[in-house]
Amino acid sequence: MPLIRQARRQGGLALLAKQQGLRLTRQRRLIYSILEAAQTHLNAKQILAEAQKFDPGIDQVTIYRNLAVLKRLRVVDELDLLHLKGDQHYYEARQVRAHSHVACLSCGKVFEFYTPAMKTIDQALEKECGFEVSFTRIEIGGYCAECRKKRGVSPASLKGHKVPRSVEPERI
Amino acid sequence: MPLIRQARRQGGLALLAKQQGLRLTRQRRLIYSILEAAQTHLNAKQILAEAQKFDPGIDQVTIYRNLAVLKRLRVVDELDLLHLKGDQHYYEARQVRAHSHVACLSCGKVFEFYTPAMKTIDQALEKECGFEVSFTRIEIGGYCAECRKKRGVSPASLKGHKVPRSVEPERI
DNA sequence: ATCTATTTGCAAGTCATTTGCAATAACAAC
DNA sequence: GTTGTTATTGCAAATGACTTGCAAATAGAT
């Protein structure tokens, strides 16, 4: 998408926004720059906290509204991360190539992973169904090498037991 | 997982549930059988509606609680479908092989797609990272062949405009 | 500097999902 | 079959992410 690349080249959303009749407000710039600077995905609450360091008056609605705009502009991706971290959405500045989020169901760690097969999926879909892929979201759950070592291969008991929500490994 | 296969073979959850100290209530059976019979993903509300046809007194909390149990037992998968259909979760009885949900951003249609490359991803992750994959969720957004024909290749204007929530194509 | 449409912040809503709790029912042991 | 224990249910109330209405503020074109 040439539009997006152009916007990036001038260090922001200026051109892209202008072409859509959107305005580049202080808040909008800030929210985008936070996502751009973050090396990882953030949820609305985290973005709000970060934004308030620079603009204490900024409201959460502004975060939500701008995330919606940035999604429409396709410069930000929305993820769901398997609800591993609770029921919020996570956002990240759009990456160049497809990648997946891999979550360890034992320790809760989330990392990104890329392999060429991801591109192959899109190509197959295009060829077999004539579908034009805009974005692909791949989320993988399982057990990381460390946890496998630590606890043997078998996942913890499936029996439910209470754990604080923010910590719960939420096996799916 | 041999446990799951066993449970399936006897036509339900009996063995699997017993081994976890869980009870096979009327409601639990019903909810599982609805998902098993459905050829597609359903959300909590749809499951409740269907369940009430057979058990009018069944409550929505029972749906939610049992979906959580069935997820833990790994006989039901939870999807998010890109929030194309609103902010609810969708559930389906666990399928044998990995598959993806492909959503058309224009008409809202969701279909399933499988290509061997999906398996390749899991293998790459296993080989490169020593990660044990439990499940893979692939969600793809874009434009289906029909909509591409109808409206030309370009997606609708990116400019925001109000559309009832249940209908909005929610471009990401 | 002016004008107009977009955007903001606040307050109040919405809605899926969760939790507390007493009553009910599974199922194992008699 | 009866009994006892404990998981599960249904109800009502709460939670929490996200959205909406609206008047005031401001970006950006003229």
C-alpha cells in the first residue's frame, strides 16, 4: 500500500490523514507515536497511561476513538491474543510482514514468530478462493521450551482453580 | 490427546469429565451437544437461545460457565473472529485439523479455510523454538471474490461513517 | 483572522461476561 | 434405594471494556 508507506516516510500520518479529511491533532499524533515507539502490543489502558504522561488531560475515549481511526487507516493492527491477558484488545503499529503471536499457556509469555509458511497461506487463499487478503492474524497457544523443561511435557491439571484474573493462564 | 479421543468415542464427555471430577449435568450435555451439532461457530447468546428450546429454564451464566469448562477440557475452541460480528466470543466444537476463519470485510461472510501451510507453521515453531503447540488460531480479513467483482478491487472509502453496530463491516 | 467540520472531554450509557450465594442435583459410598 | 458430599445451577447484582450524546475546543482551509 503506497499510501501507508508515504505516510511513514514523512514520519507520521500527515499525508495519509489529510487525504482522508482527518485532522492531525496533538492527541492523535501522540497515540500513534506511542504505538510506533513501543516494541510490543499495548492495550487501551496501557496506551492511556503512557499518553497521560505527556498529556495529562487526555481521556480514554480519545484513545478508543483514535485507535478506531488508526485501524481504519490500516496503520495499526488490533489483536486479541487468545484472551490470555483478559478480555481486552491489544494494538500495535502495523508491521511490515505477517507475524504471529505465540502465547505460553503456562507462564503467560507472548512473543512474535515469523515463518514463510505464513505468506503461503495468503497465497493459497488468493489462488484457491480468489480472496484478497488484507491482513492475517495468527495466534498460537502452547508450551514454551522453558516451561516444558521445568514441568515435564504435560500441561498442568485441567481442573479449574481460582487465580487472579490478570495472572490466570486461561487454558483454552 | 488420547483423553479427548476417548471422550468422543463414547459419544460425549462422560469419561473425560469423570476423570476431572466434573459432573455431567443435563445442561452441560446440552451445551456440548449444541456445539457438536452446529456446523459452525456460535456465540453465547445463540447457544443460550438454542439451549432454551430444550431447557427453557437454563440461564446464561450456565452457558458461560460451561463454555469455560469445555474450553479447559479442550473440546471446544474459542474464536474472536476479528470482531467482525461485534465484541463477542464465538465457540465451536474442536475440529480435527487446524483451520482458519476468513472474513470478508465487505459483506461480512465468514468461512473456513484449510491449507497444509497451516501445519507447516506449527512444525516450524516446534523446530525453531522448541515450542509445543496446543492450538493455532488463524483469522484472515479481506475481500471475497464476489465482493471484488461487485465493487471493483478497491475497498470502500476508509472514511468513517455510521452504520448500525450489528451490520458494520468494521474495517480493521 | 475567520469559518466550518472534525475532534475532544465529560458524563452517562451499553452490553458481554463474571461473581456471590443459597438452593439443587450428580454420583460415590453405603 | 438412601445418604452424604461437593459440583453445579439460577438469580441478582457487579464488573469492566468500550460507546454515545453533546457542548466546547481546535485543526486546517480560505
